[in-house]
Amino acid sequence: MTDPRVAAFERLLATVDRLRAPDGCPWDRAQSEASMAPHLVEEAHELIESLEAGDADATAKELGDCLINVLLIARIAQDGGRYDLARAATLAADKLVHRHPHVFGDGDAQTSEEVLATWEAIKRTERERAGEDASALAGVPKGLAALQRAARVCQRAVASGFHWSNAHGAFGKVEEELAELREVLPIHKLEQGTRPELTATERAAIEHELGDLLLATAFLGGYLGLDPEALARRAVGRFESRFRHMEQGLGGSLTGRSLDEMMAAWSRAKRAESAAEMTNETP
């Protein structure tokens, strides 16, 4: 009980309890478990942004905001007689102990891959005993962002033994899917404008192959130990930064500008970005 983490957590828990008291905050008292879900998702995304930025102070703040939402949801459930924080914490601790036999039992796992394989095997056994879906892919939330879900599905498939012997196989799959996309693209129509007129058959084939290509690139990221969702966020961030730089370089508007002018400004933006990155990397 002398652990400062326990004291701080106890204070936060008491604060949340006070907000839910009969004479507490009208807004907090009006919430339900379901109404809190969007707030938890939003705070989780803000936490991810601070983690990726490497800002310790911002991360501590956003992590605290996530804790607020978790504790409030648990208190709302407790008030409704459904479950409470003690049950949630107990279940979480029991799960961690059970799925880490190499730490809390007589299991053996020397690498992260072995740990993951053990975790998935234990989870599958738990699902089988409960009569639930025991597929290696069971339990990946359908509501996850598509690239994030792709990464989790890839991770599960690899852990189950369904994988190439090395990352080169995953790269080969990207090349294969790109070739299949080329086969269905009506090249002559692509040259007709930014929104070419496609038949229903053409559109369906392109959607299928482009989707497979996106999935293959996400899987390649998994084989390389990279998070495709984070990569996409950073790529979008770079595009936005370069686009804004290009706009500023052209007087704040692209109206009336030729493609050559815009591409020249885009190249200047990329060079400026590279120069800034080099400056930041210099000791």
C-alpha cells in the first residue's frame, strides 16, 4: 500500500465514485456503458497519437484519460449490478497468469514468437472448453480499423502455423496481387480522367484485386514487424504536410495552377521535409 501507483489509483477511483454519487455530476450520472464507448475510442486514438509522437507528458495525460473512461464504465456497471472493477481486474489478472505459464508456471518460452504461440494455443483451448468459436482467427474485433484488423489477422494466422518461411514470401504475395490488379485495370479508361467511367463488372474486379493488394501489403508489414495502421497514419501525415507546404509555396491556392507548377512545388516540399529530417537526426 506504500506504492505511489496504488495511492494515485485509489484517488482516481474515489474521484470517479464521487462523480457518480447521487449528488455528483449530472453528466457522469447520465451516462451508460454504451454511451461511454465512443469516448473511450476517442481517448484511445489520442493516446496512440501521443505514443507515436514520443511525448511523455502528453502520453501520461492521455493514458489517464483512458483510465477515467475505463473506471467510469466499471462504476456505471457496478451501479447497475452487472459487474464491477474488482471483477474486471480479477479476470484480467487470472488471464495473464494462465496465459503466461513460462512466467507463473512450469512452461518454457524463450522468444516472443514462442510466447505468442503459447498464448494463442491456450486461448483456443479456453474457447473450445466454453463451446465458442475456436478458430485461430476468432476474437479479432470486426470494428477495428481495416489495416489494424489485417495486422491482427496476419498475426493470428502466423501464430497458428499458416505462414511463409520468410518475409520474402510475403513480399512475393504483394507482387502477385499487384500483377492481378494490373490484369483487371482497363488502362485505356484510366487515361480518360480522374474518375473514369467503369462498368459494374470492371469495378467489381478492381475492388476485389485492389482489396487483396491492400491486404497483402498489410501482411507484409506484419512479417517485417511493422504496424500497417501506424504506417498508413504516418504516410497520410506526410502527404498532408507536403500538400500544405505546396499550397503555401503557390500562394495559398492551387486555383489556376498547372500540373507542372504543382509537381514542382510538391518536389520542393519533399526536399524541405528531407532537409528537416536530416537536421533533426544530426547530433
